[in-house]
Amino acid sequence: MKFRSVFEIIGPVMIGPSSSHTAGAARIGLVARDLFGRQPEWATIHLYGSFAETYKGHGTDVAIIGGLLGYDTFDERIRTAFEDAERLGMSFEFIAEEEEMDHPNTAKLVIGDKEGVMELIGISIGGGTMEVVELNGFPLRLSGHFPALLVVHDDRAGVIANVSNAIAAQDMNIAHMEVGRKEKGKMALMVIEVDQVVNDELIEELRALPNVTQVSTLAN
């Protein structure tokens, strides 16, 4: 196995007992909350593979809920995440699935409130690191290691170039970029990880571009 950073070997500062089952799970929940943009009112969490088999003993369940409450891997409040969620009025349900996925530590989070619903599939890849592999039906690869822009747009010529030019004009470097669409000419999604923190000026500029319908950010 190839490791991309030392943290994939020694793991992050975290609440135990397992970097992959606890810290990685907390990161999946935290990234889901960040992408949703607010505290969800409810969550349905589908667990697959070893997540489904050991989630209670390894604290995967409290870690994911802690992440959805905004707790990072090292936050002691992860231990009381269930009680905190109840106090805040967030309901949740865990479903252990028998279906086999490509990765053994896979979680599908469906979260929502009165304003909307979001579905995210994340995998814990070891050492407390994770990747988002699907968002609202769009396949992607989002590590959470870098600040990121998610741009929903109509599938039209020139949109990707306009977004890239706006980022370049801010003297920002693109670390990773993926584009996807469900159907030609319909809704499409750009996922762009950058080396610098995304500022409000760039977000507003992107939102004003032709055929761009939604822009959200993920802070590092």
C-alpha cells in the first residue's frame, strides 16, 4: 500500500480507539456537515463492510455523529455525541448493510432539514484520512486535505474555462480538479481542491458566472 503522507501511517491526534473506524469516521461526518453548510436536523447513516460489523465496538457511530455536530477527530465531545445530538434536536439512525462495497470502511450519510437533503458516500482509508467518493449521485474524489470549491452548473461549453480563469485571476493554484455530469446538457458538478483558502470575493464571482447555479466551499 502506498501512503501519501506520514499521517496515513501514524494517524491524527484523535479520540480512539481506531484511526480508521473512529477518526476517519469523524472526518466523514465533519466533511458532510461542512458540505451541507449547516447543522442537519436528521441523519440516516448506512454502514458497509467492517464499518457495519464493528461500528458499535469501535465507536464509528459516535464518531460520525460527532462529525455531524462539528467535532473534529481530537474533540473530547465525540464521547458524548449521542447525548449532544439529542439535546440539539438532531435525530439519527444507523443501518448496517450487507451489500459489499468497493472499500470495506464505507458509510453513506443521508442528512437533511426543512431546506434540503444531501447524500454523501465516504470511505475511511486509514490513519484517520478519508475520501468522499459520491455526492448527491455524482461520483468524485474529495480528500478533505485541501480547501475545496464545489460548483454546480449547467453542462454548457465554456463554464469550466470561466471557473478556472476566475481562480487563476486570484493567483490560486488548483491541486486537484474533477468534473462530472449525469446527462449531457443537464446538471454538472466541478470539484476543485486548491492550495489557498477560498475568499468570499472568489465565491461571489463564481456565483455570478453564466450557467453556474450553486457554489459551496469546504475549508481545510
